[in-house]
Amino acid sequence: MNDSITQAISASFSSNLLSSTVLSEQKMGFSGACVMELECKWEPAGPPSRLFIKNIILENLPDEPDARAKALRNRQSYKNEIAVINTFARDLRDIADLSTAKTYNIINSCSESSESYLFISDTLNDTAEQMPVYDTKQCQAVLKWMARMHAYYWGKLTITNPDDVVDPHSVHSSGVWNQGSHLALSKRPTKEVASMVDIWEKFTIAFNWPELTSIGNRLATVAPAVSEHLAVQNPLNAERTTLIHGDFKPGNIFFQKDATFIDSKNSTSSVCELNDSSSQVNMIDFQWTGLGHCATDVAYLLAMCPSDSCLESLDIDADFLIPYYTALSESYSYFHDGNTLNYTIIDLKRDFQLAVLDFVRWVVPARLANETPEKYEARRNKLPWDLNMGAYRRSSSMMHFLMTLTKEYLVEAEKLIQT
């Protein structure tokens, strides 16, 4: 750890920093951020004894158009996280009763050759833990956290000019993305959808899934219409737009160490009780948080988090959609003066199907090129599992599940184009 980080930590608190020890350190693959956990000694005591540090140094923008667009997108994502922390985090904790890590200081510095961001936050590892995959009850706990956030901001955030969302880097007046999520079609390289067909075919042949080989072309055909349906500028979503997290993966989710989870099918307690399972979940990392459609977060969680054993018995309606919708509708009434949510479970099921298609449209060209069963097996056997790698990267069962859902859900999506 360099002296500038030590000085920044010391300046963030009134006590004197006597010493700091790096307990863990990791370089994040996609973003390039360096994250570390520190043990600190203070005089006098008072500040946290452990801190989480995220340090990002961004160099000059590349010249190649797609690489430059990606660099701009990533650069904006850190500004986006600052906006969430400054504008939304307190309400999430104090009003919506949702747990997020507290950030003590953010330092952003710019020069002609680089730009850097330093986040100094609470570490959650003392009281919470992370897991690479979840069972059904754990998925439902995260769905309740998600639903509570969606319900609180439901209809509160609107875009001032729908044409602005065409710009993938456009920002809402609150400082967050006009279109949340890093997989939104507007944020992706222009050739990505076209490349998907060939990648899909090669992937399904490599894994010997002949019944799915021809599906890629159909997905590419409906992809723009699916994206338009889920986009915030769609007039149908004007009163349904909410704040989405955009990255519900295991690396961003913590569970309280003493957490007990109850299957939603066996629970009669109100989802708005503060001691329900949503209070056992803590979320971090708001780089891709912004305005969006609730179904995109639900579909993302489905692809990222369930274990293979969870997947084997998973009933999407009973285990995912109904628990989420129940929490959403009850939380909406709780936060909106007893009013009824003008969004039905039928609406959610339709939009969830489209969100799954939208996720698969992203994941095939962005993550599956040149994949083989051997590479999947190697990642599966490499322990401990990477918390920032979704289940679909290790589990061919998950990828087969998602592609099979794609085949099923395309029927309704193709009707959408015709109308």
C-alpha cells in the first residue's frame, strides 16, 4: 500500500493512524480496481479497526473506438458510484431500511494523463460473509432486498428527455446512469449482437447441445425490440421506472453471519418487518446502479447466483417471481401511503422473460467466445471460486438452463416484434 493511500485514510478521521496492515488484496479483472481490506490502529481509539479500500487509477483513453467506449463507460461507472453514495445510500439505509456498507471518504483526482478514485469504506467481513453460490432461501433473501429498493424508488425517478438515453453515457439529474446496468444494449459495442450468432452456434456445438444450436439467430433478431421494451424511455415504463442495482453477483452481496433464512413458501410474516430476511443482506458496489426496469435485476440474479443443486429443483414462478413480486407489492404499499402497485404478476412474468433474453443476448458474445467444456471444468475445479464470476461461467448446467429458457421465451418475444 502506498503512502498516498495511508495519508488519505489518516485524513478521513480525527484520530491519528498509528499503523495499518493489509489483510487481503485483489485486482479486479474487468474493472482493474485494486481492492483491499486493512486492519488499522488508532490513537485515540474510535475509528473502525478494519476498513475496505477500493483504489482505481485510469490511464489515457485508447484510440480504438470500441476500447475507447469501454474505457469511457468504466470511467463513468466510478462517478456513478460516487453519485449513489452521495445521493441514495443514506435513504437506502435510513428510510428503506436496507443494509449497505458505509463510505467514509471518496477522493477523486485528475491530471492530464490519468484519473484516480479512492473509496474508503466499512468492511463487512467482521459481521457478514460471502458465498459463491446460493440455495433457494438465500436467493429469496436477496430478492426481498432487491424488491424493497425497487419499491421505494418506484415511479420516483423519471428521465427529463427520453432522447438522452440513446447516449450510453448519459446521466440522470441525480448523477446516476439514465439507463442502469452494464449489459444494457445502448452500452454495448455495436457489433456485439451480430457476433452472437456465430458464438452461440460454436458454443452449443462444443457442448453438444444440438437442440439449441439454431436459437442464436432468433435471439439476435428480437434483441433490439427486447431492449426497447425494457428501456426507461419506453412510454410503458414511465411509471414503472425505478432504481436498479445493475450487478447482483455474489461478489457484491454479503449475508449476516448469524442469518437464518425461511423459504418464502413457508413464511407468513410481512416482508416489511425489519427482522425479515432482507435485513440479513448487505449490498456493495453501485457502479452500474441507475434508472431501469426491475425485471433486469431479477434475471441477473437468476443467472449469477443459484447453485447447481438449487437449479435442479428450481421453480421459477414459486421460488423467484412470486416471492419477489409479493415483497415488491407489499413494500410498495408500505412506502407509498398504502397505495396498490399498478404492476401485476402477469406483467412481471412477461418482463422477466424478456429480461432473461436480454441477459443472454449480452452474455453469449461478451463472455462465451472460444469457450469449451474443458475451460468450464477447469474454472469449476479451481478453488476457492471467484466471487465476481457468475454461476454461468462455471456451471454448464446454468448455461444450458439459460439457453433452454431462451428457446422457450423467444415465442412471446417474437410476438412482441409482430405487434
